[in-house]
Amino acid sequence: MALSRIASSSSRSHLIKPLTTALSLRRPISSLSSTDDTTTLTFETSVPFTSHRCDPPSRTVETTPKELLSFFRDMALMRRMEIAADSLYKAKLIRGFCHLYDGQEAVAVGMEAAITKKDCIITAYRDHCIFLGRGGTLLEAFAELMGRKGGCSKGKGGSMHFYKKEGGFYGGHGIVGAQVPLGCGLAFAQKYSKDENVTFALYGDGAANQGQLFEALNMAALWDLPAIFVCENNHYGMGTAEWRAAKSPAYYKRGDYVPGLKVDGMDAFAVKQACKFAKEHALKNGPIILEMDTYRYHGHSMSDPGSTYRSRDEISGVRQERDPVERIRKLILSHELATEKELKDFEKEVRKEVDEAIAKAKESPMPDPSELFTNVYVKGFGVEAYGADRKEVRAVLP
Amino acid sequence: MATIIQGIGAAAALSSSNSFDSKRFHLPSRRSLSERKGSFLVVRSDGRVIPGSNPRGRRTDQLITNAVAAKADASAASTASKPGHELLLFEALREGLEEEMERDPRVCVMGEDVGHYGGSYKVTKGLAPKYGDLRVLDTPIAENSFTGMAIGAAMTGLRPIIEGMNMGFLLLAFNQISNNCGMLHYTSGGQFTIPVVIRGPGGVGRQLGAEHSQRLESYFQSIPGIQMVACSTPYNAKGLMKAAIRSENPVILFEHVLLYNLKERIPDEEYVLSLEEAEMVRPGEHITILTYSRMRYHVMQAAKTLVNKGYDPEVIDIRSLKPFDLYTIGNSVKKTHRVLIVEECMRTGGIGASLTAAISENFHDYLDAPIVCLSSQDVPTPYAGTLEEWTVVQPAQIVAAVEQLCQ
């Protein structure tokens, strides 16, 4: 296999020269899936990794057409889901807070590709796409957003509380920073049961200034817990730019005695490489920090226009130069795994799939009034909430 | 060894055992801890055993239900043939904890100085050498994050016990306790259970200063999703500890700094108490006195004076602070028609305040007089000894309140 050469004139614009292989990869693709996972494609990540107290992994990544196409598929689905959630919010079907992830899909997809469902992921409230990556369905996601019974938390959690126990996804938390000690606990349980899995605890550049993070870092390093702390640095903590909130915005160095790695979070393969490296590191040597340099196109949440603290030029600039879906599209086209038209058709299919899921979710009923009191306590040994006459406490709603 | 009971009116309070619940039975022979088989009994506070809970049912009538060391009995039998074994409250807690750790490998302890040091009140002494450093984990001083860590571990199925060196320190972990511990079962639609036990000493001690003498039951009581219990004797300390560990819900177990050296004889057999039941300490006819934790002993001391004056108070140790055992309390109110609540919590928004509201709502028709609630003062606990005494309710005030109510 001939190696490709990436001529990158600057760190921001990427010109990917096509791979010259003996095989022609031109094949008809009807549903944009490829079972070809034997051909190896090799290219370099957009920027080299910067490391703190460790040797960075190689810049050269290998992948297969199957994986490449699946990345495109997953990211396009996530992108479409978030845009659809935007319209649903404006149509007042989703209420409260809705934090959208579009622009950051590469982190979710790259991380999934490097790990198994036995590894745990825990994050804060920007959790829709990670939920999808962990095995959640579109129907569960939209039903939960609209507060219906068919949602992943039966409608009782909402946008900020998506969970999937079987998929190893532990949420979905409203108070940022608090999920990091929880992630430490997941890693502790993994070490306790000796099952050779790791935990990824995600947080943002805003939450990186929480004290409990440093407490968690200390404990994870003290006991060599297999915890990987991932800072999704989208450069804005709600309306505050990172340079206004942090004295040292080099979040990957914040661990001091804990090694760190800075990764281009808009490049799914860089994320995958870094996560693989981090998993091996964590199982052998204990915690490591990954800083994903990423960007969100939407505002902090749907109540935030996102333009009062940054210019529209900046947003459109990033969209043009670093968009994660575009990067994968260019890779696919340059390696001739699909045509432009096929990709466009696929995106139309995705759009249809999302619309169908929304329609189905709209049919899902609202939770029963009795659900107000279920799952407050677990029924079982030594637990009933007794009223005056030893019957279960019941409330009669009008 | 000499009985060491700190600051609760010594053996006088406990020796009025003749007026205690007299359903008392004797085991024919002593059995050591290691000989016990795996079966256990669920004991209700009035001595009845829940049928079917013990597969070997024949032992039900041979259980000591209220095994307080009593002078009246001591003269009848020699120490060697007395059933059960004597220990101090912190040893009872340790025994319960150790039995549960033996029984279930997922049970682990986390806290400051619980491992090598053995626990600041010796509740976990000897456990770290036996079970290892990971299972009895010495944490750094980081309450917020080690509480969060325990909750995260509980989400995967472990059953951690979080020890706050003093309950007051757990205020630093309030976010984790309220948002993650209490709410995760609900917001995940039932996917995760959080079977943690949060325990530690609280209450007013001996001149420990304001920040180490906090009464925190009231702060945690509104959190939906958690249960709260308060232990007061070695017998109920061990039983509640075991029940809390076995429960799938997060339980906060309130211990009291001054009660750790209480001595009592408890059964050799394994027993687990119910988390939601109150304990009938002394049945009576004239007035219901509801109390918990250390104030139980002040009440019993006042009861002695009251009995001499001709009153017959019914004393109930509510034990379960959330949810209240309104069944036992309600039956008592229906009998006596007068209620006095004696607690160590603050007046404003305390356990007594909630209990007053609950009783008024449910049993208003049965009350002949307004409910009186004696709580500790709404002040930070002063250091000076005399001032500290006046912060909490004293037996003399209890006697005066009963006399007033029973007019």
C-alpha cells in the first residue's frame, strides 16, 4: 500500500492528496455502507499532538473504508439530529434547556471508535450525540427531549439527563463539574472489579475551573484509577471566552503531575488515535487528561444566540475550515469511496430517518400522573413510604 | 469493664427497665459470632417478627427484642448465662459493618482516616488490615469528590459507605448528595440505583465549637430520594447499619458524638431492623413524647422524674427521620391525645417542625392540646460549657413542658 502524503500548507487548511493504490476503490454504493475493512487507508492527522509529561502518539492514523464511511454516517446523523432539535425547540415542543452539540461530533464519534461498550462514558448536559454513539436510538432521544414516555429516562429527565446503562453511558448531568468525581467513581469500580475497562469523564472548558476536578485528579492519580479526563474545549464557557475565565487555558497541562495530550477535536481520527492511546495509558499508568480542541456552532443553549460574545465571521470561518463532517466528506471523495451525489443522497436518507423518528416520538404519550412518584425510591428490602395507615403514600391528582 | 456513658445521666436512665417493653425472651445458650448461620430475622420494634422472613422459623420466639442492660435482671441470672454479648455503640456499628462486608464483597467503605487510622471514632478499626486498602479506602480531604466518587461507584453496582468524619463536613458534599445521590434514580427513569450509606457523627458534643457541633438532619430532610435514620442504642445502631447497607436506596445514618461509648447487651444472632419503623421505648397513657438520638436519654431521665410525680409518659424513639413512621406515632397519638416532640435539631425548619406538620395534618382530631416541640436553639453552638448546655433541651425543660401540657 502506498502511503499518502498530506501536504498541509498551514495548520488550518488541509489538502488531502488521494491515495495511490493498486486497487481501484470505485464501487457502487447504494446505502453508503461498505463491508471493506481489509483495505487500509493511511493518512495523517491535521496537526501533531502536543503532550505534557508523556510521549505523544504518532500522527499517522490507519483506517478502513468501512470505518470511514461509518464515521460519515454517524456524524451526519448526529448533525441532523441536533438541527432537528433546534427546530423542535423553536416550535416549543422541546422546553427548558437544550444544549446542542453540532460542531463537536468528531469527539463523540472518534471516542466511540476507540473503545467498547464496557468502557464507561460520563458527561455533562451536552449529551445528545454521545447518547447516540453509545447505542441510544433517535426515537428514545427525541421522545425524552419532548418529555414523552418513550424517552430513555421515561420523560422524567429531559435534555440534560440522558442515560443508557447497557451502553455504559452514565449521563447526562446538569451541574457541571459534579460528573467528574462520579467518573472517578466509575473508574474506581472498574479497578475494584479488575475488569480492564476505562472511564472517560468529559467536561468543558468552563467546568475545568471547578475545584472538584482537581480533587478528582488527585484521587485518580493517587490510586492509579483507569480514568481519562477529557476536556471538550469549545473555547466558551457559556458567554465567557476561555481567556477571560482561566489563567492557564492549557487545560491538558492543568493536571500537573497527570500527563496530558492536546488533540484537534474537529478531526475524528485524531480523537480516535488519542482515545486509543489514552485507554492503553490509563490501564497501565493511571489517569491522563485529553484536551479536545473543538467548537460549537450553536450558542451555549437554545436560549443563547451565540453571537453576542463571538463574531459571525468566527463561526463561519470555523465551519468552512474545520468542520468535522466536511473533513470526512473530503476524505471519502478523495479516496473515491463514494461520489458526491451518493453522499448527498445519503444525507437525504438521514434527514428522512430523523423526521420519521420525530414523528414517531410525537405519537409517544405523555407520562401518566402516577409516574410522578415512581422511581423516587427503589422498592424492595426495608423500603416502603408509609402513610398513617401503613399503606403506600398515594396522592390523588385533580 | 466499667460502663462508660457520657453525659446522659448515667445508668439511672437505663435502669428504669422495669417500665420498658417487657416482651423479653432468653436464648438457651450463647452462640459465638462465627457459628451463626446465614439466616436473619427482620425484627419489628414491638418484638414481633415478620412471618416468613426467617426460613428456620422456630427461633422466632427465642429472640431478645429489647436487650438493654437492666439491673432488675442482673440479679436473677449470672453474667455467664446471660444471652447475647455486651459492647459499646461504636463496636456495634463496626460489627454490623463487618458482617455486611463479609456477606457481600461489593460493600466498601470510604472516608477520611477510616483505613490505617481505624476511623476517628474507631468504627472501622481493624477493617483495613482485614479487607485491604481498596475496600476500606483512606481518602484525601475532599468531601465533595469522594462522595461523588462513591455515588459513581454505586451506579455500577458497588455498595459504598461514605463516612463523614463529622456530619458537618458533608455540607461540602451537599451538591453530590442532593443532585446525584438523591435524584439519579429518578432522572434516569429507574436505570440506576444508588445504594450508598452516608454516615457520620453529628450533634452537639462536649464543647467542640460551632462548626463541629452542627445539627444537620434538617438540611438534608427535603432532598427527595434519600432516606434518613438516626440510631441511639447499640442495638438499633447495628440493626440500622445493616438495614441501610442492604437497602437499594441512599440512606443517611445519623450517629451522635456523645453516644459512641454507650454499652448494651445485644443478641448474638444476626438481626436487621426496619428502616422506617419507630421504637417504643416506654409505653404510657398520658402523653406521647417523640424523640430521637441523644435526646432519647434526656427524655428518659425526665421520664423518671415524671413517673415520680405521677405522670405516665409514652416515649417513642422515632428512629426514622425520613419517612416518619406515622403508623406507630399515630396509634400513640390516638391513645394519649397529647404530643411533645423533643429534638436536638434547630427550631427553624427542623425535624420537629416537619413532624408537627405531619401530625397536625393527619391526626388533628385526636389532639386535645397543641403539639409542643422542644428543639435546640437557632444559634451556632457556643464553646462555653454553660452556654452549650442551654443550647440543647435539658430534662428539666422536658418535665416542665409535660406538666404544662398535661394540665
